[in-house]
Amino acid sequence: MITEQDTLLKEKLKEVFGYSQFRGNQESIIQSISADHNTFVIMPTGAGKSLCYQLPAVMKPGTAIVISPLIALMKNQVDQLNVLNVKAQFLNSTLSKAEITKVRRDVLSGETKLLYVAPESLTKEENIAFLQKANISFVAIDEAHCISEWGHDFRPEYRKIKTIIDNLGNLPIIALTATATPKVQTDIQRNLQMEEAALYKSSFNRKNLYYEIRPKIDTKKQLIKYVKAHKGKSGIVYCLSRKKVEEIAQLLLVNDIKALPYHAGLDSHIRMANQDAFLNEDVDVIVATIAFGMGIDKPDVRFVIHYDTPKSLEGYYQETGRAGRDGLEGNCVMFYSYDDIIKLDKFNKDKQVTERENAKHLLQEMASYAESSVCRRRQLLHYFGEHVNQDCGFCDNCLKPREKFEAQEHVMMAIQAALQTNQRFDMAHLSDVLRGLENQYVISYGHNKLPIYGKGAAKDGAYWNSVIRQILLHDFLEKDIENYGVLKVSEKGMDFTENPYPVTLARDHDFSTAADDEDNENDPSGHPAGKACDPVLFELLKALQRKVAKEKKLPPYAVFQEPSLEEMATTYPTSKEDLSRINGVGMGKVEKFGRPFIELIGKYVDENDIATATEVVVKSTANKSKAKISIIQQIDRKVNLEDITEALDLSMADLIREIEHICYSGTRLNLDYYIDNLMDEERQDEIYDYFMTAETDNIQAAVQMLGDDYSEEELRLIRIKFLSEVAN
Ligand code: ADP
Ligand code: ZN
């Protein structure tokens, strides 16, 4: 039956916001708060929470207070509402005295429909006094999970909100959040004293998202390969630190991927410009800390990559949620290593005890999610309190199932462990009891005297944790809402103890080797360590190098250096562009010597049916550091080397080493202006001729031959001149 109220809501929806339909639960939610019922909304990001309080605020007499923790988003929302001709304002620490006075006047006159307030401002005496005089329609609490210290984003000032609202009269409350585990949900309702509230919980299932976890090995290479395979598509790469964001953005850039960084340490106008470049698709990839993405509504983000392991499943869910908002393709890949978990745990060491313990729990949940081989979607939904009986068939674990094992006996043991300890303990303790450990807790509770004690000693802690997690997921056990971490036996579990039946569980992934060896990856030469080098092709290339050298009357190393040949035999470049991407090869070298090499490799690839597109060379950022770029520019401007050393605070030896690096990576440098001043032509020629005929460009060999007459610095400078002129 359609009532008058329904029609009115629809009309307003169209008139004010321009939409013709409500989405999901929006209509019922709006009816609930409009009827002054306390209302609790749990809805994933992007599903349309704002409308749930904006529309009733417009329709009700008076001003609605919206409490929101993020000042930046507040301004956005207010701007958007003003565009729609809805009078909205905000009250926070960024306003001047005069602006505050104006806001107060407008609210008291009843003109303002929505007043956004930061929780800090709400607690101020003068603001409370003023709000008591205003006609308030209801209070909306956005990001309500900030109330709970059991969640991932606790804000102490949020816990005071209820007391303040009570001071303003008997106002209906609508609380909204995009993430809430069942524990957090009860915590919010209890704190706001709205246990009786109408609850609207949407499904958290994002059907179009593909979840995948990969071991954090060779991560840079995996990343570049992945992004290149999704060329031209929009993606976000999340890193934990600003430094990492900068580094990875650089890495993508030197590997010909259009990418920009985003983090709170950037100048605000640069940050905005980078964000806009991503929104307008001037760049494909934004590399960001989690500061990026809130309030951003780009529908066609095709991949979200977690380069580092996130701090909580809540964060992971929100960040991955930015992929595929339009319901089309959305790929979520996370790189995981337990080292990340340990690192993150260390960051928490300065926190207060309870906060630290909670953060640890969240991290443990993250680790189990990553290491488990159970359907990802099922795990995520279970975490947010949704029980599904089926695997999704579409995540990495579903598509590549791990080994399964029959676990009836062990399921029984785990349930017995919970029962015999009176259902008052957490996973770690149950696992200790099963394994027969003699720690302080086990002894003090007398659990070493239980029949189940030590019955599972044949298996280790990781095994029992995995079994317990999986039977939680299968609803044999359930989490106790009242006591964080405590596991109880469910009805299904009780039935099982009476009538046991076979249960199949899946073996966890083994990520123990997944420690990202960043030092190794950062090898400035960027060589793929010769590990995948094709020895046959390498010999062919070497023969060609010698032949070309002979024809051109040059030493072989001046044509291509051996590491470059090795890389060619690894990555099979078959075009000028590909070849120029090899470390030590610039376009100059490609033009000079490249053609026969490209032909040789092309022929070899054809004859041997080699798929070349799958291999990726990672050009290291180390070759193009800021210092190097600055050196190249200064040499172009013929700045004296002594002046460069001063400007960059380098020793002359360091500067020459940098210049050598530049030269060996294929860039041509003209140092004549400096060398001509340093030594006469005759001396130059003698060294030059030496390098022309030498077997090797090794500097020690040169010192042995010429060291009596020339300094090492002179030898090095001429070697640079020689290589620049004949090789680059
Ligand atoms: P949330 O706060 O839940 O993350 P928003 O309130 O920002 O989500 O809404 C997400 C997007 O959905 C916004 O662009 C909003 O304009 C749009 N939207 C919300 N409700 C509707 C609707 N009924 N019809 C069409 N678009 C809607
Ligand atoms: Zn699945």
C-alpha cells in the first residue's frame, strides 16, 4: 500500500536530490527517523548513508545536528548541499569568531536545515548553551563506530556525545556506520542508550569484488606486472607509510606507469592536484596512504592493491570497497607477510594497554584472514556478522582450493576444550589447553587437570588456531558479545557433540617464506640477479657484442655491458622501446648498436616460442634519484664539478661515482668543459687510447697500466668521456 507519506518522500527525493528511486533500505530508514524513532544504520560505504539523514533534515522543522569526525568531509558535504539549495553549515575549529557568530544566528533563526559539528566543538560549553536555545529536529551521528574502543577507529570524544545530546532535550538519534562487527554494534547501541533502536543492516557482500592475497615476495615486480596487465585502468595502491608511498609512486613512474602519490605530508594544493589528476584520469594510478579515498566517489576504480598489510579487516574492507563501485570489475589484491603484522604491532607499543590489546586483536584477525584458505568473502562477511552457508566461488581461495582434511575428531576436541573450560576463554587459551601447555593461566585455572588437557599435543598452535577459526566460521562456536575474544559453543556445536558427523576443513596457506627482501630488490643495478637468464641467448648476445665491437673498432664493453646482455637474455626485448628499458641502455645506445641485437632476440624468440610479454623488468628508482637528475642538469649547464659537490654536499669521489652511474645507465654526458681545463689534449688522448684498446673498462687495470703518470680521478673522468662518446 502506498501512503501519502511515501509519495511525499519520493517527491522530495526527486525535487531536492534529483533521484527517482530510493536505494536499499533508505526509505524505511527515513521513515523511522522522521517518526522520531532512534535508528541505527549499518550500510557499506557508497551505499548512500548521507541521504538517510539529509532528506529528513530537509523535511522536518528545525535544524538537524550532524556529528562527523572529519573536518575535510564536513566542508564537502556542506558545499554539496548548498549547491542543491539546502541550507547547511558547519561548526568546527577552522571557523573565525565572526563566522561562528553568523552560524549561530542562522541556526537560531531556523534557516539552517543541517548543522555539521565536530565532536570536539560539541563538547564546548558555549556551543552547548547555544544549541539549547535552538530548535533541533534530531541528531545524526556519522561514523558511529568511532564510539567503540573495540573497533578500528576509536575516538574518545565520541563517547561523550550521548551525555551532551541529553543536555539538549529528548532528541531522536540516527547513528550510521559503514563498519561494525557484532561486538562494535552492541557497544555503539549501549553507549548511545538506544538498544531498542530500529536496526537497518545492509549486506556487506560486494558481489563484483574479487579478493586475492599474495605472498610479499618480489613485490615490486609483481606490482608492476599487475599494473601493466591492467594498463589504462584506474587503480589505487595503498602503502602504510608516506615514505613508501613516495618510493612506490617513483617506481611506477620510472616503469612507464602514470602514477602520483597522495599522503597527508604533501602540500595541500599538491595533494588536491594529485587527487584531481586521478579523478580526471590524467593518471591511472594513485599511490596513497589510507588518508586517500574518504569521500571520494570514483565509480570505475578497477583495482585496489594493498602493498602493505592493513591494520584491520575494517580498514581492508573499506579500502577494497573503493574498487568497482559501478558494480563492474573490481580486483582487490593484498600483499601479505607476517613481518608486516609484527611491524604494525610495534607501532602500537606506545598506546595505552587496552588500546594496544585491541589493536593486537584486530591485527590477529587480519593475519588469520590472510593465512586462511577459506573463501575470502565468507570470512569477511562472517567478521561483520553475516552468516553465509556457501563459498562464493569467485575469490582466490575458491578458485584455487588448498588441500582439505577430515577433521571430525579435532572439531570435537576443540568444542570439548570450550565446554570443559566453561566457555569463558579465548582461542589462544583453548589452543594452549589442547596442546597441554603449562603456562600460568592454564595452571592457575586448573585446566591441566581437565580430561581434554594435552589431547591435541600432536599438533602445533597454528594448527589449532586454524581449526578453531574455521569452526567459528562454520558456526560450531560463536563469539561472546559481552566478553571480547571469548568463544562459546553454539546450538549447532552442542548438536554436534551429541551426534557427530564428518567435517572437512582446509589447510592454511604457508606465508612463512614471504618476507619481503627489500634490500635485494633495491639492488641499484636493477639486475634480475641472473636467475632467469637464458644461457643460450646470452652466449649468442655475447658473440654479437664482440662482432659489433670489432666492426666498430671499439672494445666490447663499450657496445653493451655484460649485465645488460644478461638482462636482455632474461626479458627478451624485441623493440627499441623494450631495449631502452634495459638497465644501462639509453636511447642513444639503442640507436647506435640496438638493431642487430633486437633482430637476434626477435629471431630467437620466434624460433623458440618464447612468450615475452609476461616477463617484466623492474627499472630501479635508484638510477634516477633526485640527486642524479640534478647532476645531469648542472653538467648540461656546464657547472664546475667543484660547485656541484658543494651544492649537493658530496665529496668529489662521490660525485664522480654518481656521474659514472649515470653514464653506465646509458645517459650521455659532456664533461669536456671541465676536463679541458684540467688536462691538456695530449694527456687526454693517451688515456682515451688506452680505453679504446683495453680488454676491460676496469679502473684498477687502468691504474696499473697508467697509474704512474695519471691520477685515478683523471682516469675516471676520461673513462666517462670515452663511454659517453663512443658507447651512449
Ligand atoms: P556513504 O555515505 O554510504 O558512503 P553516500 O551517501 O556518499 O554514501 O552516497 C554514495 C553515492 O550514492 C553518492 O554519490 C550519492 O549521491 C548516491 N546516492 C545516494 N542515494 C541515492 C539514490 N537513492 N539514488 C541515486 N543515487 C544515490
Ligand atoms: Zn570465495
